[in-house]
Amino acid sequence: MTMSHIANPAGENAYRTLQERGFFYQVTDEAALLELFGKGRVTAYIGFDSTADSLHVGHLLPLMALSWLARTGHRPIALLGGGTSMVGDPSGRKEARKILSLSDIRAFSDGIRPQLMRFIGLAEGRGILRDNADWLANLNYIEFMRDIGRHFSVNRMLTAESYRARLEGAGLSFLEFNYMVMQAYDFLVLFRNEGCSVQMGGQDQWGNILAGIELIRREEGGSAHGVTMPLLIDPRTNEKFGKTNSGAVWLSKGRTAVYDFYQFWRNVDDQECGRLLLLFTFLPKEECRGLSVLPGRLINRAKEILAYEVTQLCHGHGEAREAYLASLSAFGPADPKGEVRTSSLVADLAPAADAPQSGLPTMEIGRSELESLDLAGLFAKAGLASSKSEARRLIRQGGAYLGDCQVPGTGEGLPVKGMPWLDGGEVTLRFGKKRHRVVRVAN
């Protein structure tokens, strides 16, 4: 993703831009933030703990906020949580996180670092990437608690929603209780070293952000600000998107195929399309709002544009083009008459003569392994179901297809061995109308 300055109306305050696009849930002082962003370049940070080797769609909103800051002349800091990941944030968690090894945390940091760099304009010198392990890993605990811990009231900490919810449920370990102090210290370090005066985060980070602001006031006599953003809710579970969700959607194509990533956005609820265009694309506000009210089936064109724009931000134009053309091949165009034109590049992606015939995600599996599977196992192995039990359920519901043939509801246990398509070299698997995978017999 080559980052360029966006078409922001002349003189428009970046805080106001983000506010109007729906980025903010809570702010500490709106008037002060408007004034701050109106004066000149602002340094703001968001933290990302290293708890998996990839970020997921639940992280996209804070990533977009950082990218907006970089593109409008401000100075975003993406903070890797190499230190805080050793403790684990209790916010939004019903039970304690799994304790990670140092080697896992380092490997996870290596995985998400390039994803952060992609959004903050690091190559162009606009953003900063830091790792809080640099100052947390070697702290002297007694010294730290004496100098920093003394500023924290246990009574006040227990009123934070993240702590209160856990105390009323599974309980809170002393290890996790330290997390707020560590995150507040991060803000203090970045305030001192980078001139960072704004911390941003998900709405479940409000208590941690306020703790950092108060610590800066007590230690430095300085003024700092906080902003939280709404959480992206999974309509299937009514919980925030995260890596523990069934069918989590990852930014790494090694975890979620680019085509599946594209289809996730292509299949959002019609009523949500306008809001998601404002949050997850850089298209002008007027275009996003116009697309959101397209009549009848043309709303699917808006969802094509949303899917393409988000996919190209995360995976580049080439990968987004292939996913778009694959979707056209599978389902046809949403706007065959060409009625909708926008500034999105997707408008110029007519299928080329050399475009792939299907473009659908493909998986190669050895013949011997294929012949050991039944149909439920084949659909699960191909990644069209999260488990064999889910594949059985979907087959029983009549939604499974081998090529153009529907798998009978009683066919979950049919052996793959002996099926004619094995000699043909490949078969297209499908669940319903929207989940496809080509399985190719490996030599």
C-alpha cells in the first residue's frame, strides 16, 4: 500500500474528520482535542498486544485511525505490546488469557509488525513503531512499584469496567491487576520520549487510558487526552471480533485466504454497508453516504466496493483484483449496466482477457490423504468448516456441493476414495452460495 495524502477538504480538522466518519465512542475533552488537532501535528498512539501472529478484523478500526492520522499530516505511533503481552489484558475477557512464552511473543510480534507498518506510513517516515518490551522487560519491580505504583488507587482501579466484570465472574489474578499500571506507564514513556499527548483504543480501554492520563498529570504535570472507538461486533455472536471467535477473519492471507477476506466484506448486512464504508475506506464521505442508499439490488455494488477497498488496503491492488474477479466469476456482477461510478478503483476492474478462469481459493492435498477422508472430513480439511462436526451439520442441512452436484443430507460419511473427480485432478467444493474452495490433487 503506497500511502499518499488523501483528498481531505482544505483546512478540515483531522479530529472532526474521524468524528464525522464514526470513529469515536468516548473522548476525554472534545473542545481540547479539536483545538489540539487544529494547532499543528499531533502525536497519538494505539497499542497492539502480541497475542497471535496476525491481527484480525477487530483491529482494523484502530489501524484505520492511525492511517488517517498519517495521511493528514499527523504522527501516529503503533505500539507493539511485547511487554504487556507477558501479562495479558483482562479487558473484555471472561477469564484469564493463556500465559505466553517469550519465544511465542517474539514470533507473534514478528508476524504483526509488517501489518502495522503497512498502515502507519513507516516507509514514508510518517509513523513510528515501538515495542513496550524495550522499557517494560527490564524494570526493577520494587523501584517501579515505589515510583509509579504509588500513584494508583486500588479502590479506583476496581471501579474500572474491565476489572469489575472479572471480579464478579471468574475472578482476577494479581498478574492481570498489574496490566493497567503497565499500560499507563506506556503512555508516560511515550509522552516523555515522543511528545505523545493522545492515546486511542477500543471502548473497553477507557479505564486504562484514563489511568495513563492521570499518571502523566501526577508525574509530569502534563496534559494528555484519550479517545476510544466503538468495537466491531460480530452479528453471529453479538460479541466483539477477536481471534477466539469461530471463523475469525485474519489480516494474514496465511490464516484467511484473500478471497475469503473479500467475501467477508462483500457479505455484510445491507444496513451496515454505509457505516462500514465510512470506517474502513478512504472514499469521500459523500460517496460513502451515496453508496449506502443505493436502491434494491444495487446495494450489492456498494458492498463490492467496500470489499475491494478493504482488501486492497490489507493485501494490495493485485490481490484485491483477483478476489473481485473471482467473485464475478462465481456470482456475476452486482451492477451489470454500470449504473454506479465512484472514485474506487473497483470501477475500472473489468475482467481482462488473461484473467484467471475461476480465481477461487485453491488447496492442494495429496491423493493418499484425500482417499483417507470422508466428505465431512474433506470439507473441513479444505477450510470450509471450522471442524468436522460443523461440516457434518452443514451437509445434513443440504448446503454442500461437489462441483455442481448437491451432496445428499445423509452423505457426510461417504468416502472420497473412488470418486471420479480424483482422476480429473480437482473439484470445486461449496457450502451455500458464498463459500467456495477448489481442491486439487497434488502429484
